[in-house]
Amino acid sequence: MSIKIMGDKDFQSAKSVKDKSLRINLNENIYGTFAEIGAGQETVRNFFRAGGSSGTIAKTMSAYDKDFSDAVYGVEDDRRYVTESRLQKMLDHETRLIEERIVRSKHPNKLFFTYANTVATIDFAKRYKGHGWVGIKYQLEPKGEYNKIVLHIRFKENDARLQQNTLGILGTNLIYAAFYAHSDAKQVLKDLYDHIDKDQIEIDTINFSGPVFKEVDNRLMSLQLVKNGMTDAVMFDPSANNVLPAKVLYKKNILALRGSFRPVTKVNEDIYEKSLELFAKEKKVNRENIEVIFEITLSNLRSEGEIDEEDFMDRAKLLCELGHTVMISNFQEYYKLVEYLSNYTKERMALSMGVNNLIDVFDEKYYRHLSGGILEAFGKLFYKDLKVYLYPYKNPDTGEVTTSDNLKVHPRMKELYKFFKHNGRVVDVENYNPEVMEIFSRQVLHMIANNKEGWERLLPEKTAQKIKDEKLFQRDYKKPEKVGFYVQK
């Protein structure tokens, strides 16, 4: 027995929050618990108000006092309450209680669910907007395996009551989409914002799991969050799980490498290894505290038209295979990336880039929308002694190597460039491997797609093997121009 996607014709136009709540309530098989701690107890209110809730709500739970919450769900190692770990314990605990207390022989067709959230809304001083974890664990078959959707939200509104109301709508949307849109994970994402504007709430992490989502790659769901404007940046780890940026970046020394990684070549590997060596030797940098981020921008993914999701997944698989943490962002300008990272750490940070990227950084046209122009952008970019590690470029025609010493910027920017270079903000990667400098990713991409010999030696061994095993980058790409790996155009 499974739930039909739309059910009775009377509910074909069920779109309001009340309609969604009522439809869930009138489904005689959907039955479960609402567990909402912290500032959020608004979701279940929508189901009570809609009517007919007695056959749906097994229990509504709010272990508001911290000591009582610890007594029910256990004590977190970090003594925090608004965490994914807390949410997972809530989902598992309440689901277990339903299984233990409801006799299956008496209710053979029940589809059990637990909806939970742990949330902190805006503080009294209005310094912190608030955030929270929201999730649902549920069945689509009686006695079947459970599916799970877990997400992290950030509030944007400046009033606690407004935030609570928005959370209640989001929770209702989640429960409704989980049961009636589960065949399309992308649609579930879109449905979360039904009756909610994107300037009210941000979703920066989401993970789908369970049998109904076995074909869903959570990295692709991360991409959808940025693509749909639900957040500016998402991250996933080497195991392909979406991770909360705040958790990964908190109080870390961050080294960020931006690129197309299409595919990851020996040049990418060299710039990563040599930049990491330099960063680890910096003052105020603890090697054990370094977090390296490989960033791909949305503009990079759109460089050849609309985003090719298959192409994105090819890149993601290769970076994960090499054990890297990946960020997908909507930050075309570097200063926006630094500004974002600065929200989570005050420790020293660094960017690693190629010559053409640094030339673009000193191009005034990218900062015309700022009232303070390029000076405002640079004030944000070089915040907290940030350094740029510059990887040299070798011209394949002339053999000339460009470094920070002979790099040419626009004449109006020459003195500004000199200022940052002479103050040690731009540091050359000097111990680079000269044997890999003439490897260009676009040429490698063309070789792979057209089955030309010799491309394997241009890539890390793991990368080459992964491409072969999974037949990645097999589309017919245009013959490339002679450009470096770091060019974002």
C-alpha cells in the first residue's frame, strides 16, 4: 500500500497552508508525532486549526526546558541544542515511541511519521537573526522502511513572531511535500517555499535519505539550493553528504581555491599542494586547524549557457574522489566569498588563484555597483590580513612565465597593485612543478570527449581512473583555445 500523489479530485487545487494541513489530516493512514523545541511550536498549530487532526496527531511534544530536553533526548557532547545531532535524536526517539506504543494488528495501514524542529529565533538585541534544524522521518508503506528529509534554515526576518509564523508554514510545506511530492526531490525543494518569500528564510543545507530517495544525489540538491536562490553557498564533503557551512568553517584557518575543475588536472593538484604548504607556514595559522575549500561558482557552471547538471556531477565526483570539501557559491567576485567566509571565522584566511584571476580582481568594471567602487571591495577582500597565493602562468607560445613581478594590470590600478604586493598580500607560489604548467583543462576535456590518447598522464591517477570507470565527460566539447586552468570565462 502506498500513497497516491494527488489523491481525490476534491484536493487537486489544495494550495493554501490550511488546505495542505487538512489534506494530511483527512488521510486516514498518515499518523505521527510533532516534536518542536526551542522557539518553534507553530507547525502543529496549522494542523490543529485545519480540523480533523485527531486521526493524524499521535502526540505533540515540546521539551522546552533544557534539563527536561536532556532527560528525554540525552545530552549533546557540545552541550548545544540547535544542532543536527539533536534533531536526529528527536526524530529517532519519537519514531521509536510510535512503533512501541501503536499496535500494528489494530492499525495495519498506518503510515508513521515524526516531524521535528529545534530552533532559535532572533535574540532580544537583534544581533543574531536565528537559525534551526527541521526534519521529517516517515513511511510511505505500512511497516516499510523510513525516509528522511533534514534541512537547516537561517531566518532573515527581524521579528520573532514573524519568524515563528514562517517556520510553521515551512514545516507544513515539508510534511505535505514529503507525502505528496516525494517522487521528485527537486519539486520538494520548490514546495518548501510555497507561501514564503526567499527574503524571509534561507535553506543552506538539505539531505534526502531512505528508499524513496535512493536515486537522489544530495550534491545535486545542493546545487538546486543555489540555483533557485534559496541560499548563496552550499557545501558537501568527500562522502557526498551536504554539510552545514557554519559547522565546517567555524573558527577555521580557511584556504579557498576557485576553479572550474573540469576536470581536476595535475595543475590543480600542484596549486593545491604548494598553496597549502605556504599557508601552513604563515603566522597565526595552525596546520591542524586548516580547512581547504574547493569552490565552484554558479557563473562558472553557467559559462557555456544553462547549467549542465551531468557536467556538474562529473566535477563533483572527481573532487570527492580526491577527498576534498566542495563549495558551490553565487559569489562571482572574490570579495563576496571572503565576506561570506568571514561570517564564520576571524582566523587568517587565504585565496589561491592564477594570474588571469588576479588581473580580473584588479578590474574596476566588477565593482561599479559599489558606492565605494574597487576600494570598498578591496577593504572587504583583504580583511583580516588575507593573502593571495599566485600561481604562475607559462605562455604556451612564447614560454614566458608570468608572476606577480611582471604581471600587468590596468594603468590606473598599477599603484594599488603595488601597494598590496609590497605589503605582502600577494605571494608567489615559487616551488611549483614546471612540468605541469602547460596542462590546460579545456584541452584535456577535449581529449577525453574525443577519445584522444595521452590524457590520463595529465591528471591525478585517481581522477583518470574515475573518469574511465564512470565514463565521465563523454560529451562532444568544442575544440578549446589555449587558456589556463584558472580562467573562469
